[in-house]
Amino acid sequence: METRKHIAAERKKVCNCAQAVITTYADLAGISEEEAMNLGNAFGSGLGNMEGTCGALTGTAIVLGLVKRDKVQATLAMRKVMNGFQAINGATQCRLLKGVDTGKVLRSCEGCVADACELLEQHLD
């Protein structure tokens, strides 16, 4: 599969991080782009604007669940994505990635979306 991470990062300019990931892989997940947008509606700014888990990772979890259609496979793949994302960026929480408390941004939203997509694509066989 040719990477779609650049497409997803570009989509981030008009939607939240979760929506950027979900809409990019909507065809593989068997849903429309409208459904993908709706699935990601509440995940902005770290789930409900609470700066929790990065929306790009949340979007990745949704895509894995829809594509894998198996709880064990999706969970194992998501754990690998989370570990890889943590290793690359030093955090998985939006608050930490954006440097809310420290003033030190670890990764831009577009970068987080691209990283999550790259890791996701490793599990879309």
C-alpha cells in the first residue's frame, strides 16, 4: 500500500486529528467519508477537548477496529501503534505533545497524524 500519511496530514487543516485519520482510510474501513467524519466528531483536542489521548491515535483505533473486525487483533495492533508512537514522539497525550504545561511542543498535529498513519499502515494487511 502506498502511504496515505500525507493525505491525512493535509486533511488535518480542515478537521480534527481523529477525523483526518478516519476519513483517509474510510474506504478500507467500509464506511463513507461522512460516516468517518461523524465517528470522529467528539475526539477533537484529545477527546472532548480534554487534552487526553491524541486524536490521531483515537482515529487509528477506530480504523483498526473497523478493518480488523476482531477485538484481539485490533487491540494487539493498537498496542504496537501506541508503543511506536510513544517511541517516536515521547508522548501519546495531546496535552504533552502540544507542550501545554511545558511550552515545549513535541510534535505538530499534522506530524502526529502522519506518524499515526504510518504506524497504522503497518497493520493494514
